[in-house]
Amino acid sequence: MEDASVLMFAFLSPIRPFVMNRNMPEIRQVLAFVAIVETGSFTLAAKRLNLTQSAISHSLRSLEEALNTRLIDRKGKFHTLTPTGEVFLCHCHAVLAELDRAVRHMSELQQQAV
């Protein structure tokens, strides 16, 4: 007889296994991109994430290279989202919201186990 947790996991598992795209961005890159957009500043994004400004710049550059597109147009200290950046930002918000939901769910399960 199979363990109930194994059956539950099998039920929650996708039918097809997740195959990671080799251009899949890292979470730190996504967080840096969102922080830049939300704060309007590389410096403030760095402060929000407790990173250096150069780390934020590097994360964005790496993200844009991985996606092979420009997400933010930089003009001196000013920057604006490109149309591609606007679309990607919507996807980032959805992914981060789902990740937050998953973390909260794990916390709830942990509390129930106590």
C-alpha cells in the first residue's frame, strides 16, 4: 500500500515533468528587475534587496542577455520600461505572487503539523 503523502504528491504533480528552459532567469534577477521598476532607481533597488548597485546592474544585464531582449531603456539616471519589459513585468508579478502563495501554504501546513 502506498503512503498517502506519495499519492498526494502524485496528484499534485504535473502530468508532464517540468523541463527547465536553459534561459530561465534566476530569482535574484527577477527580484532585481521588479525592484528597479517599483523603486524607479537602481540605487533604491539595491537598498531594498540589501545588495550593491553594481550587483543590481549585473543582475539586470544578465537577465536581459538570458532573455535576449532589452527590458529597460537607460538614459542617464532615467530609465523606462520597454514594451517587452512591461510584458515581462506582468509575468514576474504573477510568478512572485504564486511563489508567495506557495510559501504561505507551506507555513500553514507546518503550523497544522504542530
